[in-house]
Amino acid sequence: PDCTKVIVRSQGHLVLDAAQNVTRILTDSNVVASKMRRDRVNDFVPPSPEECKAAVKSVEGLRSFYSPVFLSLDADSGKVVRGLAGIPEKLDGKPMLFIGNHQTLSLDL
């Protein structure tokens, strides 16, 4: 029927043989559907602006939930303020402690 014979001259198992490219053998044959035979780099079509907006919108909830929040202490009032405005430029030689942000479940990646 519709088949192709490929003779591989190697020693040992075909999949373990570094000299053979099994993926290339399969994509060049009729085993793999023609729609799968493409160059994923050169055939790449960038998403449209609408698709980009839809992708950003689809993760808005996660972004707002897992987005980092920066807090600092206002030296004048002694109150915690949102943002980094409360960090002084200099502390007259005194040490400062910065506490890092750690994300839950690394969903920010």
C-alpha cells in the first residue's frame, strides 16, 4: 500500500542512536500528516492586536490577584504607605532592611 521503506544503517536502537534523526524520518514519511510538516519558526504568524488584547484580558484576574504589592513606611507620619515612596534616600549611615516579594505557587511566572 502507501508506505515507504527507510533503511537505517546504524548499530543498536534507532531511537537511541544520536546519528539518526527519528523526527525527520517520520515527518519526511507519510506517517505524519502533512499539516504537521511545517517549520514552526519560519511559519510563525504573530498574533493580531485583538488576539493580544484578548490574551491579556484572559489573565487580568490572575494578574490582579497575584500582582506584587510594595509597601513602605512614611518616616514623617510613621504609617505604612502603598508603594516605595516611603523609602528614604539616605539613613545617615543606618542600615535598611528590604524584605523580598515571594509569590504564592509561582503563578507570576
